[in-house]
Amino acid sequence: MPHQIQKNLGVTKHGEYTQFCVWAPFAQSVSLAGTVCEDGEIAMTSDGKGYWKTQRKHVEAGQNYVFRITAPDGRVLTRNDPRARQLTSSEHGASVIIDPDFDWQNDSFTPVPPEQQIIYELHVGTFNRPDAATMGTFDDAIEKISYLKELGVNVIELMPVTSMAHSYGWGYAPNHLYSVESAYGGRHGLLTFVRECHKQGIAVILDVVYNHFSGETDLWQYDGWSENNRGGIYFYNDKRGDTPWGGRPDYGRPEVRQFILDNVAMWLTEYRLDGLRIDSTIYLRNTEGRDNDPAHDIPDAWYLLQDIVQLAHTINPNAIMIAEDNAASAYLTKPRLENGCAFDAQWELGFPHALRDGLGLRGGQTLDGIQFELERQYNGNAFEKVIFSDSHDTAANGSVRLNEAASAGNAADKNAREKALLANTVTLTAPGIPMLLQGSEFMQEGSFNDWQELEWDKADTYHGMVLAHTHVCALRRNYYGDTAGLLGQNTAIFHRDDQNNVIGYHRWDKGGAGDDVLVIANFGDARHQHYELSLPLPGTWKVRFNSTWKGYSPDFHETQIVELTTQADASAALTLPPYAVLILSQDSN
């Protein structure tokens, strides 16, 4: 690949020989140790360009190895292979030789296009944990794939699965970028998970972290050299290396750029992942995490982001590449020829806050944010943003899930269920690519954390809520052929009532029966027996979804409405309960 200045790094097979190659430019000497060396450590040879190599015969999968590096000051450092595909343990383990073969069983999967995508954010360690005392695994998660398919999900976003500093956590403190967390089931577990998701028509994308490495990473002063007592060869050795979470990689050093870009290629080729979500791109490209701040910008990081996306789309033109960047800059998704990064989409970080403000969950109540988010597009494309009512961030870091915020201590009561269903219905019908946080469809309580498993009995207790989400997901995908507008680029606010906190919006693609979709949402706590409004088009509108249906919850105050017929001037009246949301469209002949 064009970005590679050195090929065959890490471990590569050459016939009956296995080559070991590591970058350690300031080392006095490097040797290979571990069970791959039956007769003791083997000295490696320098090529004079910073790389050290050796070959061994009869190396087998399962054997382990480490590098012994003599630092410039004479210290002998034991280091793992930065490109090791597996470790014996994330905590003080050794690198492991893997078997590269895997039976993909004729996998030829292609993700659905962006307008049809519905993402489910999943944390392997807590998603499906049969034993509360141990981490969930990929095999455990596989047991729930059919559930997610029935729900209507067609993209799973995995929170980071690389080997972590302490074998548990969210995954955003990366230690070994190339190794899959052994507590989750390791490399083979992830391969199997991706294959089984593809069989069910579900794409898998992965959160990856390139803005920092854990403060305890093996990469820190890897070969013993550093400047200013900072991170050494993999890091900036000045203030650019500082982040709130650990050292920032040196994006201007060609070897580090290759290390990151080769990692991108690994996920998309070896694991056949369908895309990546790049964590906190704002902290890659600016030392203070700010936009429009040239004094602290890191130009090399912007070029690296461009290269990451270009490489991904070269490997797989359908790769789903998503940025998380709090600047909401259109340049993240602009084409590279226009100085953009060309990401397919970016997280719309204001969306969950707009929903909370609409529901009055943060003090005061306003529809301003709702209207802003419904009307906002990047580069004229409605699907260059990922929208959500909750994520691992909004439901943590001192905050809680939306339903918990609605009814603290009783996150599944009627009030919480009504508000959560309203929020997720708006998410699933608004312009953008919708995402659900694991468990939100069955009223998982509290905040998101890395130790509390999902309570799957709630999926049975609140099966009506799961059914409601299933129905809205189907409408989002135009499963019944009468809501094509939800796949379209066009959105218009046709009604806004700030006094009663009611908003109505119109979604359409080409327009017409079976295409035009209306969403009427009451964010207020009042019941309106005779609510009048004007629709954007006259005629008879069929109710495709009614959040007050008792089939979703026996204690809901159901409004009996099957259709809504306007007057000649497109005015209409209906009963509108508190926190109700309706989805309507017209029948085609």
C-alpha cells in the first residue's frame, strides 16, 4: 500500500520460516524470546533503518514471544509486539502466534445503503452476560443476533474491543491496537461474531481510538528513547503529546502513520468489518479539542484522517466511516478534493440534548433544538449524521439514560416509557442515520457503565416497548412500502406550537402517496381532546404508528385513531395525549 514505508512488520510467514520484525530505531540491540525460541533468546539483526529482524523455523500457532530491547542507557526492556494479533492476557501478557486461517463460509456481505441503516451501539462486556461476575463474550453476544435482526437493526456498532490496559472497561483506553481483548473471546471470537452477523444481514462497525493510547501502554518509550521524558518514538515529545487520557501519537512520523493505517487495513481485511467509527477526531486534530483554533491545530492529524477514510474506501467502497467530532463541521464529510475528510457521516452530538430539552429534562423546555436538528444537514445530505437519543457518553459521565432522567429511580414507569418511546420514535423518523443504545428499547435503567449487564428479563417484561421499536424500525426501512419518505432527503417543519410543545414534520423522497410521511409529536404533558393543525397536503392520512396503543403498554391512554382526513384547506383536528407521537402516510392506489 502507498502509505507503507516498511512491509512485513510484526510476524509474517515465508514458507517454512516465520519472520519477526519490530521498529526500535534507538535500541542498542533487540532479541526475540518466548516459547518460539526453544534454545533461549535469539539476537535480531538491524537493517540500519530502525528495524530489527530475525527468522525462525517451525513456529506454531499458540506459541508466545516478546522482544528484549536494550535501550540507549543500557536498560533491558521486555516489550510485546505492537502488531501482535493476540496476547495471552491484556495485563502483562505475552504476544501470541495466531492461526491466520478462518472459515468465512462463503461470506459475501454488503451493508445496506446509509438511508436504510439502523445502528445498535453494543458493549460486548455487558450486552449479554450470563454470569454477572464475568465479562460477556462475543459468543454470548451471538446468542442475541436474531433478536437484533427481529428488532430491525441492520448495523451493530461495537464499542472498542482491542486489548485494554486492565481487561475491562469501555475500551477507550487502548493498549494494543492490533490485539482483540482476550476476555471477550479474542481474535477468533470477533471473526465468528462478524460472520454470524453477516449471515443475519447485519453489518458490523467498530469504534477505534487513535487520539491517544492508555497511560500504561507498552508503546510508551518503547525502545527506551524519549525527549522531555515524554512518550518516545510513537508519541509527540512536546505539548502536542498531551491529552486528558494518555499520550497522543505522533501523526507526523511516517512509521506511526503506517502503524495506524495498517491497523485500519487489518480491521477491514482480516476481520471483514464493514466500517469504523473514529473516536474523538477533534482531539486528533487539535490539542485542546477545539475547532477553528489554528494555534492548537495538528495539520498532520487532518491529513491522517483523510488518509484513513481514503484507505478504507479503497479497500471497501461500501465501508461505513463515521467520525465523532464535537465541532459539527461539514468538512468532516466533505470530499477530500474540497479539503474535507470524506467521512460518510459524523455523530450528531447535539441531537440527544435537543430531545432532552424538548422534554424538559435539563431545566426549562424548548423545541428550538428539535427544529434545529430536524433542519440541519451537512453538505446537502440528510444522511451525513448519526442521530441518537442516548449513547455510551450521554448515558454516563455523570449523566443517566433518558428514561432514568425522565423518572429517576423508576426508569420504567409510564412517564419514562412514554418519553423514551417519543424520543426514540423521533430519532428513528428524523433525517440522519438512527442509532439505539443497547437496552434502550426495553427500558434499561440507570447509567451506562462497564460492569452492569443488561437485564434481559426486561425485554419480556416490557415486550410491548420492544414491539413498538420493532414497528418504528420497520417503518423507517419502508418495510411495508408506505413510508418511503423516511428514506428521502427532504424534511420540512409544518407545525410548531411552543405553548403546548407540539411539533410536526414532513419527510419525503419524491413525494406522493406511499412516500410523503408526517410525524406529529407532543413533547408536552397536556392532553388535547381537539387539537387543530394544518397538514402540508390535504386528503386522508393513515396512521401507521400510534405510540399510545395499549399493545405497547396496557397502562397507556390509547387514542383511537386509524386515519386523519383533512378539510379542503388541509386543516385537521385530532386527540393528542401527552408525549404521544403519530406517524402517518397516504395509501397508494
